[in-house]
Amino acid sequence: MNSTFDLLHSPWLPCIQADGTSVELGLRDVLIRAHELRELGGESPLVTAALHRLLLAVLHRVFGPADADEWADLWDAGHWDTARLDDYLDRWRHRFDLFDAGRPFYQAPDERVKPKSLNRLIHEVAHGNNPTLFDHHTHEDAPTLTPAQVARALVALQAFGLAGLSGLLQKFTDAPCAAGIVFLVQGETLFETLMLNLLLYPDSTVFLHSLDDRPAWEMDDPFTPDRTRPHGYLDYLTWQNRRILLLPETTAHGIVVRQMTEAPALRLASDVLNPITHYRRHERHGLLPLAFTEERALWRDSAPLFRLQDPGFHPPRTFRWLAELVVDEEILDAAQTRRYLALGMSKKQAKVNFYRSERMPLPLAYLKKEASVEALETALNMAEGVARQLWSAMRTLATFILSPESDTGGARQPVREDLDSLMQQWAVERRYWSRLELPFRLTLEALPQSEAEALAAWRKTLWKTAWDAFDPVTDNLGHDPHALKAVVRARDQLAAGLSKALPAPKSVTGP
């Protein structure tokens, strides 16, 4: 008997309901009930991002919308038209079976490769040269997944698969979302979230469009013609980067999957931009995607997301669309604050270092008032300036701790490795930045309402946070003359540095 798993009606999409409880639903029910659900979740940020892209592909195919008026009609309705959804989903139901004998969803066989464990299907699981942090699975201890779990992993891999060796002449290439951060605007419900990320379609300013554009499940052969540029946005959202075939098994507990085959498939041209990723322009390398880094929280780089007219940046197209809805169409109120969700991973070659999800407030005023963006940039520059002064003062402290007479002629100077090691132990910068995230969120929301007051409060926060990061280190150094000398030198330097980084308004004295 052939295995079957109907993705339209079988529960596999993890959702959070209005009361905060979790539930898994089929694709149809998620869309029909989107206005009742709080949000869509996943085992990892990669799964969450990939599932949103899948739902958006369905919605674009059914509803467009072709222009702002159509978008407004959908928004005002407050829910998706069940009849239109059912008409489309019923027509293509045969392409949404995960284990269909002829055309399984998001899959294709390749006779050149042999079955292997599912380790390669899930970035969170170690495989080959990708020993993912904190995971200890091996090929001898391979995962066994339910149909729901393996369906989510399949969709995620087609969006976030990494380049690398395949055992064939053709190598694996990066999937569409492997580089950079995926930005999703969030509403109060899943319906609002999907709507706020539903760009106009077709729209060649978002993604080059051809009449052949359609999602992968509508294509008789998603891999023909072989191409590096999608037919359009729907082809891009459902891009088949790999030929994967899941091999289901029937057990006493139901259907499970332990093995699959995998081979390289469509290669995406490197200059194809992801509409929901932020890019900055590099003089030599062109547009580079904003990516997560381990030691740097995303909020520190948040101002360029609102640089909608700056040629040095290419913000997510969803932010540009929101600006049109606020400024040009007046469909959304600039006084509102939404949220944005940043999802992605840090990678090096074929290795995943970590994956991350961050949520930040999104005051729509930033999309309308350039002055607010300038003020936000000022606030962030102040924080970076204080960080540099704090680092410099700590370097001075470390220098005098290691070489108390380093300021005298001919005295031994500490080596860089020893300075770095001591400063790493103190971890002052980490303490400083971690304490600023919540105050920054408050500042981000306050700036459009009262720029001067918000910047003044932020300045005081930076001043206090710098000293709060500095003092615990100096308090534990003891009171011998050498330590006292080091502390005095560093403290004087930090005080002068903060006055330079945080100049007081003319009418104000002190911090």
C-alpha cells in the first residue's frame, strides 16, 4: 500500500492560537483560520521563515493582488475568501500529497544517488562537515521523523539549503534564503502578518515577471528548462534547489521517514535578490545581504532598514510597500507600531554556525518621517561611540594591570595576546551591549513622538550603562598601589571619553 499524507488537510503547520496555545493545522485550515490565529511557528527560525514563504506563494497565486485597491479590499475583508481558496486548492490537491507515487510534494527522484539518513535534511542536526553547535547526532544515530516533521524540514531545506559537495560532478548550491536575514512584518494575527508581507503581484519592480511564472507544484517539471533565473516571484518562492525524495516506512505507530535521496537541482544566479532581505551596497562587491553575527545584535544595524531612498542600501521590499501603504495610499496609519521578525542563520561555506530569531518594534512613522530615521541613526551612533570609549578605557586598564610601569620610558609593554585574554575575561563590552537592548526598543518607539526627550533619555542610559559595565571589574581588582593606578588611569580616560561621545545639550550640565 502506498503511503499518503495530504498537506492540505493533515495537521503539520505549527500555529499559536489567540489564547497562546499551540496547534498543528493543515495548509487549508491555516489560511481559512488565519484571522483567528496569532502566528505561525516552527522548530527553528529557518522553518518559520520557509513556511511563511510557502503560504505567501499560495496567496499570491490565488489573490494577487494586482494593485493597491485590491490589496486594500483584501485587508478590509479581514479574512481570506474561502471559496476562492478552495477552488484553487481543490484544483491542485493532487500535487499536495507528501508521498504521492507519481509527483510527491516538493520532491523529485535522482537515480544517481543512494538513500541516506535525514541528517542532511535538517540544519539543526550534524552531518558530514557540518557539526552544528550543541547537536550530537551522527549517521549511526540518525533522526526518525513523522510526516508532519519531515514536511516542515523539506520546505525549510528548499529555502535554506547550503552549498557543498554532493558526491556528483554537480555541487549543491545555496538555496534562495541561505545568505542573509529574512524580514517578516508582523501583525496582530496571522492574517495580518501574511497581508503585510503580501506584495503586489505581478510587479516587476519587486521581481522580474514572465507569463511562465507559477509555483513549483503547478509545473509539470519544475527543473525544465534548466535556469538560474526564476520565471517570476512564485517560481522564486517555491524554487527547487534540490532533488529530494523522501522514503516513507509504515510502522506499528504509523508512517515515519528515516531515509531520503538528495541531489543538486536548480542553481540560483548570485545577483538575484531576495525581496524580503536587506542589502547594503559595497564599493567592490555590489549589494551584500545583512546577516547575523554572533557578537552583534541586529538592533545595532536597524537604522538602514528605513533608508528607503538611500542608494547605499536596498531595504526589504516589504518595508517599501508598507511606506507606500502609509504615505501614498493612506491605508495604514503612520501612528501605528507593528513589529518585524528577523529570521536566519550564520554560516561559513557549508557549515551552520547558529540560527537566530529576533523581534523588534516597527513604528510606521519611520517609513514616513526621514527626520525620525536620522534621529535613530544618531542614537545608534551614540551607542557605538560609547562602546569605543569603553573598550579604550578597558584597554588602558588591562595595560596597567599587566605592566604597571608601562607609562615610563623603556618599560616592558604587554603583548597583545595577554591584553586580549584579560579583556575577554572581563567581558565588559558584552555586558554593555546586552543591557542596552530593552532601553533601545523603548527609544525606538519614543523617537518619532518626542525626538529631543528620547535622545536625552537615551544619552543618560548610555552614560549609566557604560559605568555599570566598567565598575564591577575595577571593584574586584583590589587596593594595592598598582591596581589603584590602573583604575584611576582607566576611570579618568572613560570619563573624558564619555564626555566626548555624549556631548551634553547646551542647556544641560552633567549626564
